[in-house]
Amino acid sequence: MLVELLLATIMVVVIVLTHLVGLGLLVRLLQSHTRLFRKLRIMPLTLLIAATIGIITIHSIEIWIYAGLYLALHAFGSFEEALYFSTVTFASIGYGDLLMPKPWRILAAIEGAAGVIMLGWSTAFLVSLLAQLKMFRHDWLSWEHAPA
């Protein structure tokens, strides 16, 4: 069990660093494109879409990292099974149709906890972006603001 906990701890550190670097790169990308699109009226929406796609990409990388580990541990017979299990575990869906072998169950449980935290961090990032774009105070769907 000690090896399992050590591996789970290393994976949490790797996932947190992946998320941190990913969000940092995403911020730089959004800032660089802001200068190009300043005059567009739809800029806030394009930035929001780009940020959302970026966050989904970051989460996909994190899920793939866990799936690669599961495959390396021979916990599953194929990468598809490992990826499926990692996805439903990371998102804490936990269908239960595919189970982690007993020696690695705690590792999977900690992936679920880390996934919830990373999803929460991403949600906070998007809310912060919405606040910075002042999208909470602006009625983007009203007719008054439609382009002429």
C-alpha cells in the first residue's frame, strides 16, 4: 500500500503541475490574441470559447497521463479501457462497469479526488475570465447591443 500511496502522491504533483503550466500557457495565449482581436465586438465570446477549448485540452492531457500509468501498471488490457476508466474516474462519474484491480484501487480513488479539484480550479479560472471580460454585467443577448 505504501508504493500505491507514493505513486498516487507523485501523480497528484504531476497533474497539479500540468494544470498550472497549462493554465499559464493558456493565459499567455489569450493575452497575445487579445491585442489582435480588440476591435471585434465578439472578442469576449471568442476568448471564452478559446479558454474553454484550452481547459478541455488540459484535462484531456491529465486524463491521458493517468491512462498511460494504468496501462504501464497492466491494470487494464488495452489503452482504450485505461482511457475510459481514467475519464470516468477523473470526472468522478464512476460508472462501475470497469473496475481497477485491487492493488491499485487507492490510486484510482485519489485520481477522482484530484480530478474534482482540477475541475474546480478550471471552473474558477473560467469565472475569473468572465469577470475580467465583464460578461456578467453585459447583456450580450439583448437587441440593443446587436451589430448594426
